[in-house]
Amino acid sequence: MATYYVDSNATGLNDGSSWTNAWTSLGSSLSVAGGDKVLVANNHSETLAGNTVYSWTNATLSNPIQVISTNPSNGSYTPATTIQIDGAASYYDLTISANVIFHGIYLKANDLLLSCTSGNPLAFIDCKFDWALSGEFSIGSTTEAGFVKFTGCQFDYSGSAGNMVAYLARAADAVFDSCSWTKGVPNYIFSYAGFGRAYSTNLSFMNCDLSDFDTVFSGSANLSSSVVKLIKCKLKTGQTVFPATIAYNNYGYIFESSDSASLSSRCEGLHSVESSAGQVTYSSTEYRANGANDGDAQYSWKMASSSTSSYIDSLSAVEIAKNVEIGSQTITVYIAGGASLNNDDFWIEVESPSELASPTAQGKFRTTKPDPLATPTALTSDTSTWTGTGVGTAQKIEVPISPTIAGTVTVRCYLAKPSTTVYVDPKLSGTGYQRVYNGVLVDDNETITTTTSTAGTQIYPFRQFVSDKFGAVLHPLRSN
């Protein structure tokens, strides 16, 4: 793996062998080998003609090429390198493709295409993107798609004199981590207008500042089979994620701990999972007594199905997981709503550890959805106490399991009845199996359990706290 140098101020041999003999244009580095590093002077500046293509053809997924903004005087990483394209707005002024990691590069263009085929990703770290005129920013094209990751990057639309359009191609995947955007003439970050390209697009925004825009997405195209995630992001009050003009079909978006408020305590944010089947949100006003607790307050998942929800496109909640021990036991999910539900309206899927005599890694799958020829029946009534509105009908679903090895149980909840709201307690209850510790019989609900003593055995109720020489401490099993 070799290191090469680029500096527009160099006056040597122009062969990339040192800072003195550095290439004066980044385009001269396109033939370096996979795994090589191209150090570009942080005061490097060059202007390219329109329709420039940067394609490092020797880069591979396992041996990407790194382009790094560097201070020539001391060799330190110093983001600042500027590459400007002054060609008139065209399709495209600059095209960059595959298996390259850019560090601290400032790209200024009218149109910028990040063209990466599947399995040939791009990465930008501490980079800045600037559009001086009306232009485009596209990830993929009508025929190509791939993966692009941006970390700590700035996207500046403020200089755009006209309509700035950011497009996503079919099957494009993009991750934005710790990035920020500055608004210009456009008041949205991405657009689908007129292209309809966004099929099977996956976008993730994490720790990003999106608050300068009224709308995250704009346009009237089809957002079919796409998933968008906003996790721990700063939003704008009243911000629209998707306008009504975008047609949805099997799409989904997820909000997690993202909000527009100034926080004085932990961020409850807008915990939300939305799809064409409806929306799942976090509720701290409707909850089951002794149910799920986030450390500050009790809560539940609010599942609100759309008018088109059905078995094919049923609303799915966040997965619930629980560690279990070996033995026969019952997994219980508690729900509440405004009316009784049948087992074809709401059901759960349970994946638990192997139940074979010689257990394997393959889990055991169960579903409570009735078979297609069975008559639906009402879910089991429950006597739990719920707080809040719309929780007058309490029900539960119980699934017996018998793992022969300890492991994790994962439960998925589904709501198929249209225009229905159900509250789900995310705290799984598991009862029925027994553990014995020093003669104490303990169940998984952490309640006091007694049993009849047999000859030679002393059995006592389970206590949450016991005493030792340091005072009252948690019972050994209470901390498990």
C-alpha cells in the first residue's frame, strides 16, 4: 500500500511521489492501487470543467482508496481541501464512483452524482458539499444504486440561486451520521419530483440536525418499499417528513428519540414507527400497572392501524425481547383497547430457544394467528389495571414454551383490524418455570412463592433483599 500526494501549489515533478513532486490535480490519482492513500493538501484548490468523472477503478470493497485532506507542513489530518467545479449546470458536473473514502474534502459543484453500484460503497467523513447555483445531488442513478455513508458532513444549500434538488435512485442506501444541512431556496432536503426513483430506498439519519427545513422530503413520486429512519435527530417544530403528494406503498419510517424541543430531561422524543399499515408510537399516558418502565415513567406502545390495514399489510410493533431459562413456562403479552379483539385482529409471533432434546441454534417459532379455516375467537380477558383513556378492555395472549437451552425469546405483535388503536405493554411476563437457589423456589415474576417442604429440604419464600455483613443487599436471584 503506497501513499501519494496532491497539491495545487507544488512545483516539482508532478508525479505524486512527495509533497514537492505532488500531482497538482486530484484527477491524476485515479490509477492508484486499491488500499493506497492519496493525501491532498488542505490548501489545495482546483477548478474542474463540467462533466468531470472521478472513478478510482482499482479500488475494491476490501481495499478502498482513501483521499485525505492533510496539512503538508506537519502531515496532520486537516479538513479543508477545496475542489470546485465551475462548469455550467449540466447532467452532471461531477460524478464520483465507488470504493473510496473521502476525509475532510470540500466539494463545490452545480450537479453532483454519487454513482455506486451494489457492493461498491462510498464514504465521506468530515466533508462539506456546496452548491453555488441551482443543481442536483443524486445518490445513484436510474440504472445504478448502492451504499453511501456520510459522517460529520455539512450540506450547504444556502448558495443555491435556484431550485436545489436532491434525488435518490432505485435501491439506493444512504446513512447520514452527525450531519447538518443549511437551507437555501429549497425548503426540503430530498426530492422525488418527476423521477419516481425511490423504489426500495433505505435512508438513515442519526444524530443529525434537520431543523433548518420545513420538509424533509418533497415531490410527488412513489416511495414504494422504502424505509427511512430518524434516530436522535434535531427536528423543526411543525416539520413535515413526507408531504401528501408522495404516494406510499409498503413504505415505512421510524422516529426514535428525535424531537424539536429544548430538553430538560431524557428525550422521550417522538418514538414512532410508521408504515402504510398505520403507526406505532410511545405513550406515557396509557400503561399497565407494574408494566414497562423506561426508568422515569411507565409506558406502552400505542398501535394505531390505518383504514387499509389487513393481514397482508398488518401493523407491526417494535420487537420485544426477554432472556429465559431452561424449562416449561408461559410468555404473556398484555394489551388494552376500546373493544374486544379476536385472534385474527391481533396476534403475536414468538421465537424462542430450541426445544429439542439435543438443542441446536435453530429457534422454535409459534404464532397465535388462527389457521385460515378456523373460526376467529376473542382474545383472553385480563384483569390487569390500566391507566389512561381508551384502555377499558384489557386482554392478554399466552404462549407456552419449553426451551431445552437458555436463550432469548423475541415477540412480534401484529394488528390487522383497520382503524383500530391498541396499547401493548412491552414488558413480557414469563411464568410457570421454576428455579431453585439454596433451597429457595423462585419464579420469573419475582413474586413471593411458597411450596410445601419435603423431608430433608428447607424452602423459604423469596425475598428481594437479604442481609449480609454489609447490610441489606439484593437477593442473588433478584439481580439476575
